[in-house]
Amino acid sequence: MYYKLLYVALVLPSLLVAPMATAQQSTPPPASIKGSEHPELIPDREAIGLFLIHVSDGPAALPWAARVTLLAPSKLTEEQVTMVINAANVYRAKAGRIALKVQALKKALPAKQASPSLQAQLDSLLKEQSADLDEVDNDLKTDLGMSAYSQFRKYIQENFKPTITYYPGKQ
């Protein structure tokens, strides 16, 4: 439940950029994917973004020791865990900035009316969020080194994905 609320609060605003007219889609995406049933259907990069938000500092942050314990199965060193949490803080700041922009657009939107201009702005914010995640992920890969980064990715796939529910949107 915690992951669902966290996802809605921090990640869902970016998924509001899903096409306003779904008639163009041949088959709509599922409403949700339970990681406990089909973790392989959750994109790694989305899971990484959600995990980074989860372990970052913030008003509802887990205590430091809990974050270290959460990452224990990854077999990362204490220094590497600190690198992951530092990367998480960078990503959280960037994601928060984008979420504020999305909220401002939603407030400016007349009730239930969409426009090509609004869609273009939302698409631009989605690209910005994707670029931010790519940047943080690449920096983390560089900081950790390939071996430790592979351990981190394996941890996400085996330990984190099974605990989340993913809500697909336009990627």
C-alpha cells in the first residue's frame, strides 16, 4: 500500500501525459501490473525511478538505517549504498520540480478539456522526466562501476519489483 501511495503522489503526475484520446491505441494498457505476479512486465527504468523516490530523503523518508537495511540484499558496500541514496535525492528533487509543473498545468486546465497545446506541454514534461531519470541512472552507473551497478539492477529486479504495483502510462 505504501508504494501505491508513494507512486500516486510522486510518479503518477508524470503519467497524466497518457494520450488524451485513446481511440488511437489498438489495445489499452492494463490498469495495473502487480509486481508480485508479473515483475517482468514492469520496466526496469520505471522500477528504478520509483525505488529512488522511495529511498530518498524527504518528509516521509525512511530512517537511514531502514534504507541501508532495505538495500542489504543488494550486497552493496556502505559507500555504494550512500551513492544510491545520494542519486535518489538528486532524482527526487528533479521529479518534484516536474510534478509541480504538471500540477500547475492541471490547475490551468478548464474542466475536462484537453488541447493540443496542453498535450504538447505534458509530452515535453514527460521527456524531461525521462531525461532526468536517464541522467541520474547514468551517473549512478558511473559512480558505482559496472559490477556494483549490475548488483543494484539485480536487486531492483528480484527484490523491489515484486513489492510494487505499476500503473502503465505513456512511456
